[in-house]
Amino acid sequence: MTGFKAANVSKNTTPLARFSGNWVLKMPGEVGGICDIAIDEAGQVTGTCSQQSATSDLAGVVTAAGEFSATIGSGVDFSGNFTSPVNTGGTWSHSGAYGGWTASHQ
């Protein structure tokens, strides 16, 4: 075969690259809150969450399969699945209370 050129594909691309970058995570309802999070290409999640008048750090992980788990410093646990590199969602829980969350890639 002639006339075909190999695609220029970065050798550093990981399966997690589609989720990496900055996200805004929102918790609607009475609890209400918003988190600005960053996901690196290794799947490490870090960020800051604001709820009412409190601010807390968030830390967690996303797997190559998109499974997400994180905890805010105050003990709120998040779980979910990143099924899209654009939008996702899941649940949070804390001391018997629970609710949903959504996130969008910035």
C-alpha cells in the first residue's frame, strides 16, 4: 500500500485522558453545593467544594473504566461512573443523608 500516512497518535495518551481536566460538580437541593475539581491523567481527583458557608477539600480517584469515588474533608462520600467525557453524575452520602450530583467538563 502506498499513499497512506500513519496517524500521529501521542504515546502518552492514557485511557483516563478522556476524563482529565477541570470539572464542575454540583449537588442540587437543600444540601446544595458546588465543587471545582481537577482530574489528572493518572485518575487522581483533587478539588475544593463550597456548601453554604463552608469550604472543604475533595480527594478521590477515577478508574480507566470510569468508576469514581471521592471524599470531601467533612466526610461526604461521592460515587458514580464517568460514562461520558462531557457530563456525568452519581450519588453522595453523609451520616445517613444522601442525594445526587452532576458534573460537567469545563
